[in-house]
Amino acid sequence: QKEVEQNSGPLSVPEGAIASLNCTYSDRVSQSFFWYRQYSGKSPELIMSIYSNGDKEDGRFTAQLNKASQYVSLLIRDSQPSDSATYLCAAPSKTSYDKVIFGPGTSLSVIP
Amino acid sequence: DGGITQSPKYLFRKEGQNVTLSCEQNLNHDAMYWYRQDPGQGLRLIYYSQIVNDFQKGDIAEGYSVSREKKESFPLTVTSAQKNPTAFYLCASSAPGQNTGELFFGEGSRLTVL
């Protein structure tokens, strides 16, 4: 199993719906997780971080971490066409904490 | 304004040539990283550095070299030994005391081998 895994998508949702992006991880990463958004042809930007079990909300974004299931998700409420991007899940390696590992990313398309 | 500057944005190279990608930051960040991204794929770590004059190999360091002579600068050389260098290269940094994983990225350098 890779350290951080994501469904590549594409995931398509209608405008105004909730988009749910998922990430699973192995025991080889530490349990701090980061969600990045990357528009086509651009560099990634950090949008959410989560360090403890449960939910963390920031505007229309909610990150959820379930350590028992080794599962982290990002929910986007009231999806907008401007949310169409690739979403990358990242975590530090457990063996080398300074090494940040990214998942392959999930492509999201919000249909007007 | 503070940020990370990568240059050039676009670079074309002939096979067998070495090229150096520049990464400069004025954020006073200690840690710097180089990632490679191929179309439709995530980021793969090439090299990273936590302090001046020290750096570590990432997952795909073969065919690449780096230096960290100054805190602000972390150039990446793509050597002729790199078998498939055409890719999007991203430089990132993180702040001292910041939680590892909170990275700031430059705009990237797109390398094409002709």
C-alpha cells in the first residue's frame, strides 16, 4: 500500500452540491494531514490542515479525520465552478518527519 | 511581497544537456523542497533541505542534484542521467516551527526535453 492514496476521479458534482474527497493512508505516515488545491497548470495551495480526530470546519470546507479507519476526507459544501481543481492530500512521513508525502490527487469538476 | 520565485517558468532542453532550475525564497523559511509532477499525477519528492549546507534525497533523486549554500536558495540541476526529465517542477518551503506539511509553493518550472 502506498503511504497516501486517493481516487484519481474525475469526480463531478452539480453546482450547489456537496463534494466529498477521500484519502486513505498507511502506518508509514504521521497523523497530521493537509489538503491542497491545484488549479490546472498552477502550483498547489494549502487549504486545510487537520491534526486530531474529528471534524475541522473553515468556511465551506470541512476536513474529517478518522484515525481508527486511517481515513481523511474533505467536504466542500455549496460547490462552485471555481472549486473545479485537483485536490491533493499530504502527510509527513513517520520515519522522516520532514519528508512530506502527497497522494496522487482527485480531480473535481463542478458542473454549473 | 514575500514568496518563492522559480525560474525559468518554461525551459526546453536537448537530450544530454544538464539544466539548472532556480528557486529563491524571501520568507526566511528553513526548509525547502523540490517536487516533480507528471501529467495527471501527484507530487513526487526529489530532494529536501532543512538547513543550509544539508539536504536529503527524496523518493526520486536519481539523475538530479541540489545545493543549499544559502538559506534563500535551493537550485535543482537536472542532469543528463535523468531518463525522463520532461515534467513540471515545483519548489516549496515551510516556516521554522511550522507543522511539517504546511508548504508554500513557487509557480513551478515546466521542463520539456526535445
